[in-house]
Amino acid sequence: MNEQRRQILEMLAEGKINADEAERLIAALGRDREAPPPTQPRGKPKYLRVVVDDRSGEVPSKVNVRVPIQLLRAGVRLATLVPPRAIDRANDELERAGIGIDLSKLKPEQIEELIVHLDEMTIDVEDADSTVHVFCE
Amino acid sequence: MMPQVVTVKVTDDGKRFRIPLIPVLIVLSPILVLAALVLAVACLVLRINPFAAFGRTYRLYTALRGLHLEIDEGRSTVLVSVR
């Protein structure tokens, strides 16, 4: 019997709490014990990895890319210095290429949030002849 | 920390070229100084803080450390690695 349970029973014996309250307190102790330990926050990811293994063609091909997350951060910070007129032209070109991204809305604070959540991201695409694996490490 | 070495391999025979960046930067320093002056003038014309621009460009350069790009197709390989 642990110390907390003993204290609850002593309080019940002394009449400080009634049986219902004691039962609730003991149940709460059990819930605390069953609760999973809080997950340790993983360190911030350092690299974005893209690994592609394609065996569908006559010649097998492999792509292995490792991009430092710091490069992403530095790129966005540099992009904030680009004049609005140039950003508008870049947005037009992106839209023409079918990429609907508004560069003027890309802020360093948002990229920090994105980087934190990138750690939880893993993309696995597998078929008979090829695999694509995108993850952070 | 600044990148020190770039490894490049774009051949079928597996030869790698290791390029030490600091000696290359020292050799190119006169050109880099001129380029920096031109960029500073361009920043002033475009009303961009040149110090912020140089600082962020330097950050981008230092962030290249750890970049690794490798594409294998049959016997051909393209490899770019920054350390």
C-alpha cells in the first residue's frame, strides 16, 4: 500500500472524509498511476531527408537528399528582405507554374512553427517497384 | 560554423573532387569585395538595409553545412556534399 492511499484511509478512519470521498480520491490515484508518462520532447530536427528508391525502369535509380533545416530558416529570413514588387512578380510566376504559394505571407515566425511540427512528419510511399521516404532527423 | 569542404562527383568512374572552400574564398576575395560593393549599392537603390542583407546572406551560406544531394542512376552518380 503506498503512502498516499494510507493517508486517505487514515483520513477516512479519523472521519475527516466520508466513504464516497475516499473512494473518489483512491480512484483518482489509480488514474494518475495509469496515465502514460509525458512524452519527452524530441530535439528540434536538424535535417529534412528525402530518400527515393526507384526500380521501375531498366536502370534502378536512387535519390538521397539531406537539407539542413537551418537552410530553410535562413532562406525565409533572406526572403523577407526581398522588395514587395519582386515578391509580386515571383508570386505571378509561381501561379503561372501552378504553384499557389503567396511568398508575401511567408514569415520567419511561421517557419519556426512549421519546423517544430516537421519533427512529427514522416511520409512513406511504397509500391511494387519504388519507395519514397520523407522524414526529419 | 562556415562550410569547409564541398565534395562534388559528377562522373561514371567514381572520381570525387573535394574543394576546400576557405582557400577558394581567399583566392576569390578581390572579386568578392567588388561584388559586395556592387551588392551594397544595389541594396541602397532598392531601399534594403545592406547590413541585414549581408548578415542574412552569410547565414544562408553557413546554413549550407550539412547539405547532401546524391542521385544515382545506374552507373552515373551526381553527388554534392557540403561539410
